[in-house]
Amino acid sequence: MTQENKAIINKWFKAVWTKDYNPEVIKELAADDIKFYYPMHGEFNSADSIIKMLNEFRESFPNLDFWAVGDLIAEGDYVVGRWDGGGTHTGPAFKDLPVGELSEANTGKTMRFSGTTVFKLENGKIKEELGQEEALTALQNLGLVPSE
């Protein structure tokens, strides 16, 4: 089961977070009552709300891309992965941040950060995606939080 769960997470991660974004896979693999949470974006509880957030994020950061770092760790219904990535703000203003906003379009500011995500699966669907990212680093990269 752990290998099957890893394969589901690999498919999900590629569809959600890489340059090969595919909202159809989100609809396919998200449990109806999914809990999707990252400190920088908050909590989302449906495939449609996740897709809406990701579409806005990707519109503002068109080159957004994240990749796995190291191997996935799986135990029972849980899979844990580390990742790295980022993108450059070359699109419209972006206001979905906890401590400010990029109120102008195309600031050219680049963010690069890493994190760890814990996934819980149930019946072949993603029940939870709970991530911890270097939000402070990303916000500093974007000039929304002082670096010193």
C-alpha cells in the first residue's frame, strides 16, 4: 500500500505544484472533504477552492514550479515529502498573503523557498495535505517582511 500511496502523491504533486499544473488531477484525487493547508495560503476544503487559489497564484507567478527533494516517506495512510521551488511575480497583483500584498502587477520579485508536506490518504484519495513552508523566507524575498 505504501508504494501505491507514493504513486498517488507523485501524481498529485506534479499536477498541483510543478510547471505541469493540471487541475483535472486535483478533481480526480481530492477527497470530497479534503483539508488542504499551508500557512502562507490558509485552509481550503474542496477541489474547487484549491483550484481557484492555485489558478490565482499561478496567474501572478506564471513560472511557479516546485520539485521534490529526496525520497518520499510512507507509513500506512501517510506520505511525507520535502520540496523546494518558487517563482517570479510577472502577472497581476497578488493579495493572498498573510502579511501584505503585491498590490502592483509585474513587480519582478522572485521567491524561492522550501518546505515539508504531510499527506493523508483514504481509499486512494488525498484526505489531507498539510504543509509547512519557509513562509518567512518567501515573504522576505517578495519584500513584504524585512530581511533584518
